[in-house]
Amino acid sequence: MALPNPAAAKVPTGYKYGWHDPEMKSLHVMKKGLSREVVEEISRIKGEPQWMTDLRLKAYRHFEARPMPTWGGDMSQIDFQDIFYYVTATDKAVSSWDDVPDYIRRTYDRLGIPEAEKKYLAGVGGQYDSEVVYHNIRADLEKLGVIFLGTDEGLAKYPEIFKEYFGTVIPANDNKLAALNTAVWSGGSFIYVPKGVHVELPLQAYFRINTENMGQFERTLIIADEGSSVHYVEGCTAPAYTTASLHSAVVEIIVKKGARVRYTTIQNWSHNVYNLVTKRAVAYEDAVMEWVDGNLGSRLTMKYPSIYLLGERAHGEVLSIAFAGSDQHQDAGGKVIHAAPNTTSLITSKSISQGTGRTSYRGLIKVYPGCHGSKSTVRCDALILSDEARSDTYPYMEIDEDDVTIGHEATVSKVGSEQLFYLMSRGMNEAEASAMIVNGFIEPIVKELPMEYAVEMNRLIQLQMEGAVG
Amino acid sequence: MPVQAAAALDAATLDHVSRGEPAWLVALRADWWRRVEANPWPTPAQEEWKRTSLDDLPRDGGLLLDPPMATYDLDPALAARGVIFSDLATAVREHGELVRAHLGRNDTIAAQMPFWGRSLAGWTGGSFLYVPAGVAVDGPLVARTSLPAGAYTYLPHSLVVLEQDASATLLEEISSPDGHAVWFGGTADVQVGYGARLRYANLQRLGDGVWRIGAQRVEVGQDANVTTLNAEIGSGISKVGMDLRMTGKGGTSRLLGLLAAGNAQRIDFNSCQDLLGSHTTSDLLYLSALYDASHASFYGVTRVRPEAKQTSSYQECRNLLLSPKAGAEPIPVLEIETNDILRCGHGATAGHIDPIQRFYAQSRGLSAEAAERMIVRGFFERVVAQIDSEPIKARILDALAPRIGQTDEMAA
């Protein structure tokens, strides 16, 4: 049954990322819905080893057995039998830009990928529907032994590394949506950085949902071996469709002794997407893990990037921006589990709600007994732009050790009328003035983004503000 | 005097309790008991009950039928002006219609309803304070209750009513001997009228076997000003819920807490600051000093309703962990449904004593213990300084003395 989507009616006709390429033909399109047979079929098409098929089926049983979460946002409109679980646009991944089919290149051109590549990209793993269609990894990275592949390809080419780490950070039975992802995952990135290797340029990948009602269940696995470093960037825009769509990714990151990983996401899903993502990293001795997470768009986002600090002196940071417009709910935040002595963490959250939008910060700081010398600071600021918008803060803290310093602070505010008056007296209209104030509010996080993302972020805020004021 | 207790908390016991009471009260108790039976027992699925399990609550002790020793001192001059200050049963006998107008009229937040209802059905003690319109009570009113030894259930209900422009300061102090498994389910319904001013302190010095499962409901009328203080020092398990309703326009409230816990004590506090009226102000400050293997949980919600414009609120929960086995879970929650706010925020911390402070104090010749006591005293000072009644302040400092020493320790 097709679900009515009230958000779709509000998508402006000129919505820049809301196009759909009519020439696109999906080669493998399974029927809608989820069953044991669909899970087995996905694994069969991919030609996977038996252990992965078994893991998928085990995860499917977990998915079936577990109830839907009752906290967070309203997920009652998701019909798991009304979703495509596997679609591919091309048969196999291609390695050079010239080999990418024309209609897919047109789509990417509108996202600006080739230009971005010229400037910054170390490699491009763009995900069009569920399969990786384009992969280009710079020769010097290959020489260093860095693996940057689509996750399916990673499983085929490096089965030992894959089996050693896959599902170890987020097990198949972790939560209902992670179980779903484990059962039907397709695509995503697989990255291995060998000992002592520093990847200087950010690795980037774009994800899009391009088939109506298609759930996208990408699975990313990043392993930074001892003393290495890597920055992975993921950006999303999705076409505006008229029925509900589900994005349920799983990202697992292993940061070994002395290594450093930064994972940056900017998401701008169209307003009918349910974005329910499980992201978790483990950080060992002296390791540093940073999540930079920007959530715009979607109907409902529930995403709490988490870090398990397992080795002494490990450090974790979560920087989060959420923007909720009318009929949107951004339920985002971060979790840090201090499970070793002298570990430190910092969570900074900035959220903005507009129209009838709702932002929620939901987070957890947990310090286990014996983790002396741990320090954590959580800082949440919320800006409410309209009278009907709403902002919530749910910061959980469980401290079972005395030799610690743990702090949480939150503020909620509105755009000050004096600030607006000042800017408007300088000749700005209300939308421009509000956008400038909002940009100033999120500046501490935007400055951490790679340059082209920072530009995009500021532009997206501006677009959101137009039509919001006056 | 031996404890006279009924077999269990049930309809037959309630019949016994209401014997000889006026018909309206018999009906009121029966009505609340029906609601208790219709309401489910708390489950860990409720956010407020996630951190305290009621599995080991001593439920076998019968209901304490005779109210325990309690003292209520009231200046006859105030009594002549209409101030009523007594135990609730006496107030029912002597001022039935007045009590009837205010008792058992209010619901509270869902998580507290099971205990709120039990207390309104099964109360056998509790205080009653009524201050008529325009009457100012200067000195503090003190209600002191000493519970007997033994294993029993005691569910007192206190009712505090301040009419328009009245003012009063009230201390309720409760104590009991160590070593007895008691379920103490005291509740309080505080109704503060237009322009009235109330200072309400609770000093809890129950024995180490006591489960204190309490609920407080405070309604702040237009332009009223209320400060509450919960000083939690005793009991084995303490779970107190505060339901604060800022209903009247322009009301002001301060919710203060001082928690000093040791051994295996568990103190769990939940609050809901519901800002319903515009131009209201509500600040909360809870400070816990946690020794030995004690544990403090705090779950507090600030809710600003869409129609509550121009409000100002802050919630602050600080925990000083004084032993490697002590633990804290401070969870301050905001649910803000309007953008027209003056100020809104919260802060929560948990940590040990700054070693530099400790070093400084010791370098001045204090022993490690004296240095710690002094630092904890300084930590509590932010709340203590806000107690504007000297006799109440002295009483609370005296109760804290085993932890923070006497205030004149430095001079000695």
C-alpha cells in the first residue's frame, strides 16, 4: 500500500536535488518486501561465502524477533513490506570515470562530483542505488597498501580481513535496524589503512537513493591499523519522491593503537526519508576517533554516533549539527563509553528547529568503574526559530568512578530581535539576517568540515531560511 | 509503645483506617484506592523508574495505624488569625470543610501516581498547614516526626495551602531508628495561591533500613514565590519525585536539593518543572556529596509549553564523588515547545575533588579529612546560602555535621 506523504506536498517544485533520471534502468529489481528468501537471494546474487549468508539469516531472525523501538521519533508509518531491499543500476563496478554510464554521470554532474574530484578527492566511491558503480583510487594510496573498495568488493577480495572485523563493533543483534542492515546490506565502503600510513586527503563517497521506495542499506567498515590516520567523508542528497523511503545504514570503525579516524557526514535526505542509522567506533590505546555529523532533511533521523574508548588515553569527539524544518524530526546526538583509564571525550551539538520542526539531542556518557582520570564534556545548544518549533535535550550520564571530571551543559535560545534589527538596519532582509545568525551559530562545527562541504552547508542553511521567514 | 499495624495495605485495612471518619473522607479514600487498583505498579519501562528497582521494597510490614509522635508548635496569636498547623487527622476533625476543599483534589505525573494514590487512600499521618489570605507567618513552622522501631508501611500525606498574599516558612523533619525494614511512602500536596510566598524544607533522617518512596506536588499560582529544599541524609533507598507546576502567570520557584549519602545508600530524584504560565521563572539546583558505595540518580525534565511565553528556567545537578565506588547518573532533560523564551538551559556534572583544592587546604595545615570536609561544605554552600531562615539552616547544617563537620570547626 502506498503511504501518503504530507511532506511531499511541501517540497518546492524547483527542489534542486529532487530529480529522477527517467532513462535509468535497474537491472536487478526484486519484488518489494522482506522474507528469508529475499535475504538468501541477495546473498546468492552477490555470490557471497556461506558465513555471510548465515550471518544475514541470523540477523534476519533478530530483526523479526525484536520489537520496534518505542522511544525517539514516530516510526509507525514505516511499512517494511513496502520497500525494495535490493536494486542495482549496473552489473559490475567500473574503475574509470569514462566507463561510468552516461545517465549516471549526468546525475553525478549535478552533484558536482567531477569538479570536487579535480580539487580534493583522493578516491571516489559513489554509491548509485545499492552497488558501487564507480571506484577510483589514487595510485599512490594503492602503493601504500590502503584498501578503499565498495564493501561487496572488499568481501570478495579481502575475505580474511573482512571476516575478522565485520560485525564485531555492531553485532547482528545490536538493535532492530542494525539487524535489518546486517540481513540485507548492500554497498558502502570498505577501508583498511595499514600500520603507520597517513592518508593525507579525505576519502569521499556520495550516496543517493534513486529508486522509489528503495531502502538503502549500505554497510561501511573502516579499519585504521596502529599509528595510521584517515578522514572519510560521506555526503548525501536524495531525490524527492512521494512515498516513504528508508535509509538504514551501519558504519563500523576500528581505530587501533595510536591511530586517528575522522568520519564526516553531511546528509540532506529529501523530506520523505526515514534515516535510521547505527554508527559506532572502537578506539584503542592513544587512538583518536572523531565523528562530524550534519543532519539536514529527512522526515525522521535517528542517529547517535558512538565511540567506545577501550584503550588508555583514547580520545573521542562527536560534533553534531541538526536542522529540522516543518514536519521534520531530527533525533540526533552521540554516545561515548569510557571503558579505560585516562580517556577523554567531547560532544558538541548544535541544533536548529524551524516551522513545526523538532530537534532532539539524545546522548550518553558512561564511565565504567576503574576508568580513573576520565574526562568528558558535553555541550548542547539549540536555536528555535519559530513559535511552533520544538527542541528537546536528553543527555544521559552514568558515572561509576570518582576520579573523573564529567560535565554537561545545554542552552536553548531564539534569534534575538536586537541581532535581527541590527543586521536589517544594515540593509539585509529578514531571511538573510536570520541565515547569517544561524550560520554564526553553527560556525564552530562548519569550520571543521572540508572546504567544499562547509560551502555547501552554509548554502543549504541559506536555502532553508528562504521561505521560512516573512 | 508497640507498633500497631494492620496486616497489609488492602481494602479491608482501608475500611479499618477510615472507621469513624466523616463520610466525605471515607468516599475520598475509597475513590483513591480504586484508582490505585486501576493504576499499574511502576515498571522500568517508565523513564523515572529505570534507575530504582522496587523488587526488594519491604511490602510485608502492615500499615502503621497509629500516627507516630509528631510536634506542631504554633504561636496562639497566629492561630487567632486563622493559621492552622497540625497533623492532618486533627485538621480533619477540627476544620473538616477546609481540609475537604483541598485534600486529594489533584493528580500528579503518571510515574508518581501509584504512590500518590496509595498515600491519599491510606494516610494515617502527615501535616496540615493553612495560611489565610494576607497573613504572614514570620518565624519557621516546624513539624517534627519520629517514627517508631519495627517493620511497617507508613504513608503520610502532608497538605500545605497558602491563600492569596499569605507567606510562611515550613520545615518538615522526619527521622527513624536504623535497622528496620520500613516502607515510608510520604507525599506532599503544596498549593500556593496568588502572590503568596512559601519556603518549604524537608529534612529526611530516616534509618538505614527505610525505603523512602515519596512524591511532592507543588503548584505555584500567579506571582507566587516558592522555594523548596529537600535535604536527603538518611534512608537506605530514597526515591523522591517532584511535580512542579508553574500554572500562574509570573510565578517564581526555586527547587533546592542537598544530598549526602554514604554506605550503600541509593538516592534517586526525579523532577518535572512544568512551565505552563507565561513570564514564569523556575530554577533547580541539586548538589550531591557521595561517599562509600553510595549512588545518586537525577532525572529532571524542564518542559516549556507552547503558551508559556517569556519564561526563564535553569536546571543544575552537581555530584561530588568522594569514593572510588560512588556513582552518579545526572540526567537533565529539556522539552521546549516555544521559541519565545528568555532563558533556558541546564548543566550537570560529576567528578571528584579538584586535587589542587585539596593540596592547597592541606598545605595550610589541614588534615586530609578536614580538608575534604571543608571542601564539601564549600560545595554545599551554594544551596545553604539560599536558606533564608536561620533556625532551618542551623538544623540542616547540624544534620550534615557527621559529613561536613561543625561549622565552627575552622575556628576551633
